[in-house]
Amino acid sequence: MSKSAPESVRELVVRAKVRLPDGTRAAFVLVPPGPFVMGLDDAGDESPAHTRMLPAYLIGETAVTNAQYLAFCAATGHPLPDPPPWGYADDVPVVSVSVADANAYCAWSGTRLPTEVEWEKAARGTDGRLYPWGDEEPQDASANDLCVTYTHPVWGTSAQATAAPVSYETQDVSPFGARQMVGNTAEWVADGYDPRAYERADRGLSPSSDGTMHVYRGTNHQGPARFARVTCRLRAEPTTRSSAIGFRVVVDGAAVASRDPRIALEVPCAVVRGPRLPVARLADLEAMMRSGEGVSLPLALAKALTHEHPDLLPARFLLGRAYLGAGQVDLAMATFRALVERAPHNPVLAQQAAKVLHDAGYADRALELVGSGGDDALVTLNEAILCWATGRFRDCVRLADVLVARGERGPTRLIRGLARLECLALEGALEDIEAHLVESPSDTAASNMRGDILREMRRHVEAEHVYQETLRAIDEALESSPDDAELHSRRAYTLLALDRLDAAEASAKKADSIEPAEVLTLRSLGRVALAKGDAALAVDLFARARAGDEKRMELAFDHAAALVAAGHAEEARPILAMTIAASARLARAARTTPSLAPLAP
């Protein structure tokens, strides 16, 4: 098993401290708002995989400990739990508590038990992984051997002799920073058990439970490895007090947004790095500001993003907006001034910041930022970054080409390399990343990306051989069936994969001349239009194809991609939300599939 989350994870890990009634502070992590995939297909009561949308919330970084629970017992007179064989060690998760015991602690601490949905998102992240660390299965009989592997100083060397302290460093860390969600102690959640809960949720219905059984999630230090899967649902009577079951708690995001004095968000934040981390979060941060998610959460995320990526100008712009939303006008003004100073005489930045100030009622402050001259290189660079941030990768390459031709250095080659990588222009991406590394040899993320590109190029060569063989087979079939529209459409897909756009367009048009308005034909025409940069035509073609077959998920992905390329990201969001379950399955497959494979019909 890998010792860290995959590099494709693009989450900011935001931690918080919540003051408990006894004056101590408990560690929490933020789970941002948005959709994720819950459950698995064809997996009994874990089925079907379906999309759930959640607001932001804080969840305990670890399970509630003995020290925290015994403080509650001392303050309220609540009975102590039965001691486990390893005793009441302060920093070990409390166990032998019923659902009622856990709810009593929540009432005292101002928290609550997580729902099944909240628990699974916190453990799983948003990429559909099967374990907090990724998709690789534990290799040993006990999940604890890989997730905790703890040797108790008294009970000896057997990892299964005891639960581990919450302070013990484990490989079991979720994309949001929650630790030990599988492999140490199992955890009660808020839900009664309904074997058909996911079927009901998929139809928009509420779960139904008779109250006789209650759900707990995550395996314990003696549990089998098969229970370590984050989708696994376990159940017991709610009165059960087991040395295998504890609990962790959540705080609603509304409490953070309302500036509850008990809660302190910690910034700067740790980051799980990925090649598109900065821009992947810009859109989320922008959406959070528009959605009225409060002021504390967007401000914390903007601070974290700016701290980790000080040269990312759009992040600084959003930080200024976040300060303004929080009523901290002087800090907003200082941030906007610093932004303009980093890109001197940039009229675009100055005017955007001035508009924000003016719209917020600070016309006098807005005048201070308006009227500068212009530096074309800085304006172009900022536009390229914004194109990258909004998924317009071909436009980003075009703008970066202008800067490179003028001899501009700095982040230009890196930005163009990332955009070329998204366009599958692997040789150009490698050239740009290597040029960037000559200037910045200590950039570890770029160095890792170089290795990824080289591996992708090897897979590309293998895939190209497959597509050449496929093309030969299709051409042989067309000799005997020259008017087969489906064969011409499939030939268009194969030629697209080989980057032979004109030939692909000819095959797609031939298919359309034989069977116009057929779903496969429309999709192949749309793919060609998108590849040739005609996003508006692609949007129309994919929309017509989806009208003919609404159930094909790949059509929805194509349609969303075309909308983004055409500058209609907001229209693409609901389509992507509907198909996120299929997206997660593709993401898992992509780790072992050549990158060109999704182009196949």
C-alpha cells in the first residue's frame, strides 16, 4: 500500500480547534461543500453508487479519546464505560460506549454524531477511492497491520493486542486530513440501519429504519481487512457497548460561518499536492463566495491558497474579496494594493479590484486603484493563468506561446506545460517542464510531473500501436461494408486518438451522410469539432446526441467538456454533478488505462 494519498488529490487540508466545555481544544478538519460519490455498484447494502451533495462541516481529526470522554463523565456524572483490556490511556479512542452514551457526550460538547453520508465523504474524498489512502487493498489479514501497525508498550508486539493512540502516525489519512478512520476503532454514526437506504437515496427518498439496528463504520484494530473499505456498512443494536466501537463527532459548517467563538480555523494549512491543485481550488473558492457559505470558510481557504502559492494572482484577488466580505476593508485594500504591486501597472487587475470595492460601497478606495498604465506581458500572463483556472487549456497554450516567443521566463513555461499536458500534447509538455526545471531545479512538484509525463509517453506509444491495429481492422471491414455508418464513426474516433483531425472529420462526415442524426454519428462529429477548437458546434452536436440517448454517461461528459471549452462552466456544473459516480469510476480506471483509451467509443 502506498504511504500517502495519490498525487491526483487536490484538496486543501484545513484544520480547526474547537473549545470543549472543560477548556481543552479538540482537533477537527474541514470537509468543504459539494458533491461526492457514495457507495458501490453491485455490493449489497452498499449499492448503488450515487451522488450526494453536502454543505461544509468539521469532523474530528481523530475519534473521541478517553481523556475527552472521561472529562465529560466527570463534569456530568455520566457512568464511566467499561475499561478495555488496555485501560483508560488518555490519547487512545474511547470504546465500550452505546449510541446513547455517544449522543450524551455530543450534547455536552456542542457537537453531534456524523451521518453515514458525512462519515463516508470525510473518509473517501471526492475521487471515488475505496480506502482513505487510495484504491490499493490492504495485503495482510488485519487492516490494522497496514493502517496502524502499533506495538503497545505494555501489551507487546502484536498489533492486534490494543487500539493505538490517536497521536500515532498512520498511513490511514483521508484526502481531507481525517486520520484513523479505518483500522483502529470502528465508529458509531447517527443513522439507524436500513438495508435499502442507498436505493431510496438514489430515488430521492429518505432512509427508513425500525430502530432495532444501528450503523457503525470503519473496521477496528482486530477487524478483518475487508471491512477497511470506506463504503462498508456494519450494524449492531444501539445499546451495544463493545471494545471495538468508539465514535467521532462533527460540527456544522454554519457554526464556522457564523464565527462561533469556540471555533478557531488554523491557517496556513497543510496541502496534499497535485499538479492542478491551485486552479482546481480557485473555482470552488469562487463558487463558495457566491453561494453565501459565510465568511470564515472562504477566508480561511483563500489565505491557505495564497500562502501555498504566493505567485498565483487570481488567488490573491479572491483573498482581497474574502477580506472585503468579512468586513476587513483595510486588509482587503492592502491585499489589492499588493496584488497590483506584484503585477505593476496591470489595468486588468486594478480595474477588477476597483470594481469589487466600488460595488461594495467603497468608491473612494476604488479610485486609488484605477488609472494605471499597462504591462502587456503581465496582462497576458494573468489571462493565461485564468484560462488554465477555468479549463480553457488551448487558450492558455495560445497566450503562453505569445509570451515564450517574446522570451518571457518565470512561470510561463510551467503554465504552458501544464496546459499542454491537459491537451495530451505530451512532447511539448515535457519540453516546457524541463525548461522550467532548468530555471527552478528545486521544484519537486514539477520534477514529479516530469516523471509522470515520461510514463504517460510510454503508455502513449503502447496505445498508439493498439489504435493503428484497430484502424487497420476497421479499414478491412469497410472494404466489404463501405456504407456502414457505425464503422465510419468508429474510424473517426480512432483517427482522433491518433491526432489525425482532418481524416477524422472526413470519416465523421461520411457517417453523417449515411445516417444523419444518429447518436454515434453526432458524438463523433462533436468530438471532432471539439478537437478542432469549435466548441460552440460541439455543444450543439452533443446536446442533439444526448436528446437521442439520455442514459449514456459518456455523452454527458462530452457535453460538459464542450460547455466548459465554450466558456459556459456554470451550465456544465449540473451535468457533471449528475454523472459524478461515472466520473469516479473512470478516475479509478485511469490509473491503469492509457490516457488515450477514453477516446475510444
